[in-house]
Amino acid sequence: MSYFCLELVLFRIYMYLFPIPIYMKANILLLLFTLLISLNVVAQKKGKPDLKPYKDEMKRAKKGDVQAMMKIADVCKAEMMQHDEIKDYKKAVEWYIKVANQNSNTDLQTLAKFRLFQLYVSGGYGIGQDINLAKNYLEQVLSQTDLRMIYDDKPNLDLKNFFENYLKAQESGNDPKIIEAKIYVARCYFEYEISHTIALQWLAKVIVEGENPDASFLEEKWRTLFSVYRYSGEKEMTKNRLFDLLEKYVQKNSLLAKVERLAESGKTSLANYKYTAQAANQLVETINTSTLTPEMRLKIYYWLQKHEKGIPHYVTLRKVAIGAGNLDSLTTNFAKDAIEEFRTFHSKIQTFEGFMLACNEYPSLKGLVNTNIDLYKVHFEGNVQPLIALYKELQKPEIKELAGEILYTKYNKEFMNKVTQVIDAAETPRKLLDIQKEIDANAWLKAEYTLQQQKIAKRLESMGIDSTNKEFLYEMATIEETKFRTFEQGRYFLSSLEKKYNDMPNNRTKKKTNTPTPPTNIPNREEMKARLISLTRNKIITDVVGENPNREQIQRHRQTLLETWLQPEGMSKYFYYTSDSKFWFSGEIKRHNVLYFYEVVKVTGTDTYTLIIKSVVNNNSYLAYSSTLKANLDAKNEVITVSIYYARYKGYQWLRNEGDALRVIYEKNAPTITCQPIGAVSQFEDKNHGYSADFPFKKLNVREFSEKAAIKTAVQCFILQYNRALLNNYN
């Protein structure tokens, strides 16, 4: 009766006993198995290997060929799960001993000794079990090589502990160390391909002592693998069958099944069997990792981080790296990708600035710290508000978890240094006053920077700011530093400001006689209100319309500029924009008894200006000239060339000809200009202007070098020196 037939018989008995508790079934089966051995029913008799296909190897083996000897020995030994009928351990031992005793091939010699250990530690098929001889061979092998089996999803195995555990496993009882030793021995018999039969016997002994999910999991897994091998020749079960088995024993709380299930989820591409990050974490939460060996914790965290993203991923990576630091490189080799990923990340977050850069670099960490890193580098330009916001960000538990205790402590020190840098960078009264207020309002700042208060007070004093005027100057600074993007925003700000000062008590109101009178240089409520409102109106207009708007922008905002709530500043600004701004300006010059008024407006999007000249005589205004001009800047030579194009009035329109022009050369360091009449313009020269001969060529403002200054000087020269080009129809 073969062992395989016996297995079928025992399996049928096992199924018949299905309603009975598992530990009782195992006990009954173990007793039956022992009885059958005593009756010699399951004696592993020597089989008959089929050596006919290996005639050539046999000839060479008999002549001393070591590799041929090894081949014949392996055929006689057969693989662990092959049929018993082809196994002949007696012949295998003879050939392995011959290989072990030769000196020509050290590797084969060591392998042969390992095979002898396998055969003697199990016995059967023509030889008896000899533990002492097996131990002797194993010691020889271990002196020459490392026999550890390294896994990424279950505990590693090391045969150097085999006989120590083998001795412990002989004991009975449900002591955890005894159970652990029996499972270890069972795994060695199966995973070192020594004996599938003996491996199952050891698991049966564990189950007899009481329910053990890990032993039951291995027992069913190995029986399934044995069945698959016998019927298909495959050494692995299908993925579907494997996942079904793993899920079954995950539910039964098998640690080995849980870790393998987590690992297989990380390896598989089958969506049905792949865990989500939430499912993977839920599985790990069912494992008491604190009771595990460092090696098993490393494996669990390694496969967990494969499922995670964002902060949890990097937190688990940290656990992998820390765990790997306590283990040897061979044990941690499977996790080297995760360890290297963490080292790269960790090297980037050694400073808080580096941490913020990493949060911007890694998509999964974006939004963790919402701070402008460029402003951080320049100490927020002395502004305290973003510093306070950053402090709140730093208190997020995720940051501490991600950085670790040591780096987080370092970040806090770096942040406190940043506070000092922000104080030093505060150059305006408002920024200093903001910092002073925040120090008073925040306990964490007050505890660290009490001494800084004195430093701030001295700096404010040097700016002429004290308790009597700081509120007024603070409001002024607030207005100056506020950027108004729309008139609506400005109107709301102005309304709030007016309300605030309407509600504020007047510091100049009548007081009791024993109350000292405030210094007269401190503005009262109405004065403060008027000055601040005027400043606000001008700031709103400048921010929304601009310093030098073009004609279209001015016309677009004209109606708003003239609204009541912006007066009188709105009217003043409108007049400035249309008479003395960079792109729209005017001027006047008197020639004899005629007053000439001119207006120059830049054509948007071009380098061309329109020029209108009017003459005023006896309170009557006449259009004297209408044309265009251009101004070209030569920055390198510091010269501006203005070309006023001649136009003549004909048929109720002005006809311009660019071939006729007055060219004016405006040099930066020269007190006068150079005029060059071109074409028909030369015939309009009239030196009888009533001024000195050089007056038309003098600059209006010697110190100013701009297009506006050059154009105004050129137009004055044109009116005075080339007056005949104008339409003088007032006579």
C-alpha cells in the first residue's frame, strides 16, 4: 500500500469526522497514523528508481565523474513530493558519500553533504533515521555556507537552529515556545524539501495540543500543494485557489495567512484580489505588531506601504527604514527599494525649509504646508501674519508623524530662529507694530521673545513712534500697504475706516481739570479721520487706475473718479491724469499777445502721440494745429529724439506728411536741445518770438530726462521758433 493511497484513506476518515472539533480529529488521525506505522502499513519502503534514461551518466559515474555521480544520486533520492515507488535512499546515500569524499568540486561536495543531512534526518526508503549522523553532516555544511531561507512574506528559516528546536519540539504541552519549535521543525522539513510526510506529522502534533490557526493554515496549504503536484506536476497552486485559501485563514486569525495575503495583494495585478489602502490597514490593525519579531514587523510594514499613498506611505516607509536598521543586509534585501526611497525623502527634509520644498515636490504631499517658500527664504519680508499661519501649520500632527520626533524638534528650533529673522526684516512701522501685537496675543511667542519687545520698542522710538501716535501711524501704514484691486473693495475699506473713526472718542474733547492735556502735535479724531480718508482715496485711485494710465483707461474710469465718495481727490486725480501724467499732459506758452495751449496724448499700444495746439486771443480759443509726434529713446547714448510731423489744414481736415517734420535732439547732460527742421518745416521758421534767441532751445527742466520732458520742450520750440506752421486765423 503506497503512502499516497494511505493519504486518501486518512482523508476520507477526516471528512467522515468533520463534525468533530478539529483538535479531536487531529488526535484521532495521529493515533491511526501511529497504528498503521506499527503494523508496517506505511513503512516508506525502498523504491526502484528508473535509471534507464541515465545510462551515460551511470557509466561516467562509475569512472569517477563527480557531476554524473551527483545526478545519479539525485535521481535515486527523487524530489520530495514525487511518488514513493521511485525513491531509493540507500543507493542515493552511497553516491552522495562518494561525492562528499572527493576534493575536486567543493560546491558539489557541500551539496552532497546537505543531501545526506536531508536523507538521514528523515530516514526511510532503504535507510533508518540517524539524527546524530544528520547533525554531523549539517555542521559540516554550515561551516562552509549559509543555509538561511529568506522570505518577504513569512518568517525566515535558518537550519543552524534546527536541532535545538528539534529537541524542544519533542516536548509535549501547549507552551508557546514548544508550539513555535514544532512549527519551525515542520517548516524546515517542508521548505528545505526534506519530507512532506514528516512535516505534516509535526503539524498534527501541534493541532493535537489545541487549535492553532497557523498550523492549520500550513497543513491545508501543504496538502493542497501536494495534491496539485501529484495531479498536474505544478509546484504552485493557481492564484484564485491561493487567495481563497488565504482569505479563509485570514478570517481564522492566522498570522502567517495575513502576512502572506498582504504581500500577495502587493504583488498581484488582479483587481479582485488587490487590497485598497484602507483594507490593507484594517488587516494590519488585526495584528499585534508589538509582539512580533523585528523581522516580521519589517515585512508587514514593507507590504503595507505598497498599498498606501501620501503621508501614511511615508510614515510607514520610516518604520521600514528604522526596522531595517536593526537587521542584517541579507534579511532586509527584499525591502531595499523602500529603504532607498525613504533615504532619498529623508535627506530632503533635514530642515523645515527642505520639508516644505518636499511637500511641493511630491504630489501626494501637496497642501500639507501652505506657505510661499520664496517668502519664507526672505523671512516673509518682515510680515508676521504668514509666520503665525506657518506656526499653525507646524502644529499639524501629520507633520510630526512624517518627520519623526528628532527632526520635528529640529524644525521647531528652526522656526523660532525664523521668528527672530522676521523681526529683523521688519523695516516699516506697521510690520513692527504687527509683530508687537502678535507677541502680546500669542503665549508661545511671548514666552520666547520677551526680550525682543524691548528691541522693537527702541526701533519704533527711532522712527518717532510711541504710544501716543502709534495707532494713527499704524493706520497710515495699513493704507499704504493695502493693494486695492477694484473700486468696490476700496469703497468698502473707506466705509469701514469712516465708521471706525466716527465711533472713536475724540482725544481733544473737554476733560476734567486734573487730567493732563495731550500734546498738541497729536492729531485729534477729526484730523486723523480727514488725513486717513484722503490718503485712502488717493491710494484707491492709484491702485485701480494706475500712476500713468492711457487715454482709454482714464475715460473708462472717468465716471467713478467724479463720484461723490471720491471727492475732492477724484477730481484732482482726473485733472492730473488728463493734464500732467506720463501719457496725457498739457502745457502753455505765450508768444507776443497770443497764449498757446497744447495737449499731448499717447495712442495706446504705439509709440505715437497726438498733438493739439490751441491759440487763445481776447478770451477766444482757436484750433491752431493738429498732428502727431513720436519720441524714441536711445538708452545707451542717453538721447531722446522727438519728431513733430508737419500737418496743413485743408478742406476742414489736417493733412499730415511724415516727410516734413521738426526733429528735436534731447540729450541728457546738455542744457539745450538741437532742432533739425526737415522738408517744408524749415520755411516756417520765425525768430520774432519776443524772447532771447536761445530761449526756444532751452530745456524746461534740465534735471529731468524723460519722454514727457523731451516732448514738452520740443513742442515749446515748435510753437515759438516755427510759429508760421500754425493756423493763425484769429486776426
